[in-house]
Amino acid sequence: MQKISFMVLGHPRSGTNFLSAILRSHPDVSFITEPFSMHNGFIRLNFFKYWGEESYIQDIFHKDMRDSQASVRFFAEFKKWLMSGNEEVRVFKETTFLMKLKWLKQYLPELNIIYIQRDPKGVVISFKKSGLFLRWNYQEIFYRLSEESKIEHGLSQYAQIIEETSLNNWIDVLTTLYYIATNEARNNLELFRHTNVVYEHLATNTLYAFAEIFNFLGLSISAEVEKEIAERCSETKGGIFSTFRNSRETCFRYKYLLTQEENNLIETKMKRWT
Amino acid sequence: MDIRGHIRNEIKSNLSKIPAGCFMMGSELSKDEMPIYEIYLDPFFIMRYLVTNRQYAAFLNENNVVNNFEGSYKFINAFNRHTRIKFNGSTYIVDSGYENHPVISVNWHGADEFAKWLNCRLPTEAEWEKAARGGIDEKLYWWGNTPPKPYSGNYGEIIGDTTPIGQFSANNFGLYDIEGNVSEWCFDWYDKDYYKKSPMNNPKGPEAGSEKVFRGGNWSYSSNMARVAKRNKFWFMIGKTKLGFRVVFDN
């Protein structure tokens, strides 16, 4: 059986962890959560950076990794893991590759992508409730991106939306970053064989949605997966990264938690630029 | 002070002897757990408790381990803020309050090197399962077939973090945290078809592979992971915040 590999891709707080938890429960799936953004310093320094195809260099994987032999070895070993194994499907999840798909196509040309997207209002409210906007320092991320957009050709199209964003309004900043990252991802997904998943559909038609996703992986839903879905979706518990959620209750919660002004800001911005 | 000797004595004073003999390994609940077959194991001594952050930090400090380099790490994930051992520039220190929690974020090499430091080793998958079953064959969990009750162990995000070792009930061999807290690295490479070709005496897994076996439940995963026969695999180069280990002595 030909080795095939997959990546779960999505903006942070879009349901990527939940999707991953269920995929991982299948006995024929080997899964790694965020091997780069949680285990490699080079990627962490470049988390929200744009990487075009010209930044890929064979043998060292990125033009700025020449002096980081340990990172080069990590990238090489990861690729080896992804391409090895017998008949199981190898999958990993990353949120850091949204603006790096052109580079990724050089690094992992045979990759297939499961792209999950969520209503930006749901993403924003998740950031608000979890305090992650501050913890992950999104204001600084936005500032660096705005500087980078002045010199990086691939980001020049976003100059105007960046200029129109108020740095002191965290919802404005987050919505702009969400738009740029997901727009980049959507525009470059065609480079890969991929499938699109809508979080709200996953949350409300869970078994049916996962049957489609596993079909994309070349698998069927197993008894273990059904059991896992039943256990994880029955009640909401755990911290901000927990994947035990009564998703039918939580996925539309933003309707009650965003103010009208916040709601309008996000909707207007997304409508204008999409 | 002989830190290594102290840690070794501490661990050796809390071992359970698993007597020589046979047990039924596997289950009918997953393809890679089949067939159920009778395995013979020589006697061995296994830690009752998981290796703690305090013990692991001592290992790192005693060996002057250079863990972080060139954007990568050698044994323990330096990039995840949930890793409870931090390097302050000269020493590895444990986050306050986490000294007796199980160490997490250690890759397989990090677990293996700790074991070698103490002249012992990681358990084989067969040893882990025999020890976890506590002498009771053909049950799903070490206590029987009933799924774990909430708060009977640390699993399924009920608590949302690791807990100090030994907080919940021990199995019949005196082992704690089998069903939860953190999962545990084993010695073996993973092969989903291994049970079809495994030797009957002291199996040690295939000669090579790309992933190592880990066993046992953890604070984040569902109750299915608490099954004693459940097999798991993971890339040996990185650690997980749900994955630690315990060690085994041959005598």
C-alpha cells in the first residue's frame, strides 16, 4: 500500500485539537500534534511568518537554517517518520503552516491536507475566553507582520487591511490576522490534494462529518472512533485546550458573548476583504 | 552527596516484584491487540510510582545535560510552557508544586538515558501489561471490566493536569497511576502485527521501527486509554505533555 500522509491545518481555536483527538483514536492512524510549533525553536521564532517557495533550500529545508544543524536534522527525521510505517496513515496537525504552504509544498510535496475553518466570531470569542490573545502576544505578532508586509512581496496585498487596523483594538487585530492567515491558506490549498471541514458542521453532525474525513484518509469509522466521539462530545470539561466539549452547546456560544459592536466589526471586516 | 545513589535507592525501595510466569496478553477490542496469547516472562522489579519531575531534574543536573541547542532539544521539550522542568541558565529547576508530579515532555531517548543512569531499563510492552494487569487476566482494566468512574483516576480532562504520583488506588501489584496521570514509554518498537509473530518467552518487540510503544492512560485522553491491553505508539524523537515513564530492574 502506498504511503500517504496528511496534515490537519487550521487557524488556532478553530477546532483543530478536537479534530485531531478523534483522528488519533483510529487504530490505523499514527498522529503527532504540532511537531514543529511545540517542539522546534526555529519554527516558533517564525510562527506567524510568511514563507514563499523561494525560502525552501534542499538539504537544509529553509534558507535561514544553515547554522541550525539540530533543526535541520529534526526536519529530516520528521519527514522520514511521515513517509515510513507500514499500512497505517500518518497524520500531523499544525497551525503554523497557514502562511507557509508554498514552502511546505517543496518540503512535503506528497502531503494531503484536511483544512478546518471556523466562523471568525467563534475564533475570536475563544481567544477572548481563554486569554490567549495576550498570552500569545498577538499585538506583537501583528506589529511584526505589518513590518514584514512592507518588504515581503507575498504579503504586499495585505498592506491596506493592515494599515486600516487599529493596534489598540484587540478584536480588530485578531480579525485582521485571522483574515490574512486563512486567506493565504485558502489561496494555496490547491497546491495539495485537500478537503475542507467546517467546524460548525463537525460539531453538529459529528458522525457524518467524521465519516467523510476518514473516507478522505482512505479509512472507515471504527468502533474505537465511535466510542471516542461519544465520550468527547457528551459533556464539556477540562481547560482551554481540552477537547471534551458538548460542541452543539459551545460552537455557537459567540452569539451571546460578543457585543453588537464586536459582532459588527468582525462581520464588516470579513465581508469587505473576502 | 551521591545524587545518583540516592535516587537509585529511593526508587529501589519502592519496587514491586512481578513473579516469573505466564499471563494472557492482548484483547479482542483492537486489531493490533490480537490474538490474545499466553506469554511467559522472567521475574522483574518495576517502579510502583512514575518517575517524578524532581528525580528527572536531578538526572539532568548530575549529568550536566545540554538539552537545548540549535532550535531543538535533546531529552525534554524546552519549548512547551507546560513542561515543568525549566533551565535557568545554569540549573534545571522544577516548577513550584510540581516536584512530585510525574515528569512529562520527555522523549524516548530521555527516558532511556535516565534508566541507563540508574543501571536499569524501560519495561518491555509485555512487562508493562503483565504488571498493569495486577495478576488478573482477561479484564479490560486492572480492577475489572467496569469503565473508570470519574475521580477514580486522573484521566479524561476531569482534573486537566498531572497530579502528584500515587494519589489514586494502586493495582494488585502495588502499581499506581496505571489508568491515568501520564502514559508511559516502553522499550519496544511498535509493530501493529507483532502479536501474530511474537515469541512466547520474554518478547521484546521487533528489531527496528519508526515509533516506540507507550502504554497506560493519562490526564487528557479518554477512558479507552485506561485499558491495560491498549497499545499506543509515538515518534521517539519528541515528548508529550501526557507521557512519562517508570523503570524496571532485573534484580
